[in-house]
Amino acid sequence: MGGYKKRICLLPVDQLAKLPTAIQDIDLQEFLKSTSNYFNKKRSYLTANGRMAIAGVLKTLELTSNDEVFITTTFEYPNISSCVTCTVFNFCKPSRILTENTKAIFIIHEFGVPHPKTFELIDLGKKRNIPVIEDCAHTINSYFEDGQKVGSVGDWTIVSFPKIFPVYHGGLLVGNNKVSGIPAIHSNEILNQTKIVNGLWQAISEITEKRAAFFNLFKRLLTGSKYEFIVFSSDKIMPWFFPLKSPEPAKLMKALRENNIECGLWHGTNIIVLPLHQYLTKDKIVRVCSVLTQHIIINQL
């Protein structure tokens, strides 16, 4: 194995240097208005990253150390990203169960797949008079079965630019209420990368189609192999990574990285996440699957 020199990156930021140098200027307030409208909300706040967006809403809720945020994900794997839990810890206690101390419900639409109990949790939030936060870091263009957009049905929406667009920084907190916990962004770097996001947001349908096509190509090439992968329909979904199960994830990740293919281990599982962003090509997906197939043959899995 080995011999490949050009890196296949996990996130799209490696394309940043290839973007046109002349990025169209934007009216920041118009951008914020358009993104709030996109999620059917009244207000949108630019943040340095997704963590700052989470911190902004939690600070606004005026939580105490005895309060809890119930965190739930689409597939309910055992661990949660430290970006979420560490941010919550700064304000109160993260929890995987609902208790009498729950003061907010935090829904993570994992891998871009809508959480199956979103509407039940929204109803529960209304009954208990607590807000529902939709974490849309993995997608901004997935839809529920009834046609409503992910991120448009909760009280608050979290967006992380680098997980979707070819930038290093930036995020959004979107909601109907005013917040006081988000500092104004004056960094030229973040503002310039927001310009890139603004231009690319207009092509979100095309981005979604590319990601869905690559997801389906992975499924087609790996069906019949000894690999298991998380199966879900790409219809109405902008998928994030391609999640592959491995009996020996450390060995497989080593093989992928030796072939300059970036990958990651999904929090506390045997799931390896593979690149799936919009700047890939069919040839690159074939290359990744070739390495996976060779690994099976060599290790007789």
C-alpha cells in the first residue's frame, strides 16, 4: 500500500487557496438578514466559530451551575464532541438524560441526518417552557419528512462555517430573541471568510447534490464488501462525512493516512469518518475505496 502523494482532506478548507482572489464584498447586515430568513428566524449573529454561538445562547439563558442541558444526537452514540460538552460545562452541566434540572434541549443533527425525535422534543420544550437548540454544524440544507428545513423548527440554530465551507473560521447563532453574550466581530480574517461563505451559500443546492452523489458512490462501491457503514437515504439530506464501521479502526486509519487520506475516529466508537465534501471528485472516492478494499485483502478481514 502507499504511493499516493496528493492528500485527500477531510474538510473543504484545503480549497481556500484555490478560490478566486477577488472575493465579492458584502453588506454584513444583509448577510445576517438573509441567513436568519433562511432558517425562518428573526435574527442572526456572526460568531468566531460554532462554540462561540453555543456560548452566546447559553449565556443569554442565564443558566446556573445546577442547571442542565440535555444533549441528544441523531444516532445516539455514547460520546459527544468536546466542542459541545466543554462549552456547556462553562455554564452548567451537560446531560444525556432529561431531568427536573433540564433548562435547555440541545439537538445535534449528526452527519447531516435530521434527529428522528426533533418534533417530539420541540413539543416537550414547549410543555416545560425550555428552549430547543438545533446544532446544524453538520448541515445547513437537510429537510424533515414534512418538508421543513433542519434548523428552522427549534428556538435557536447553531452553524459552523468550516464544517461546510472552505474556510477556517466563523459561525452563526440564529434565533428570534436578542442575545447579549456575543461580542461584535471586528477581525478582518473572520469578516473576509464570511464573504466567501456568503458567495458559496448561494450554491448550497449544488453543494448538497455533490455531497449526496459522493455519499451514494461510496455506498455503491462498498456494498458487498466486508465493511459496514451507517445506512441512511441521502434524499433531502446534505450529508457530512461518510461513516464507516471497522473492527480494527486504528489499523485502518493507519492504512488510510499512509495513503494521504485524512480520516477521523468518531467519538468513542469504531466508526471511521471519511471525506465527503463538495470539492472531491469521483476519482478520489474510487481511490479511497481502493485503499479500503486492499486493506481487507491484506488483513483478511
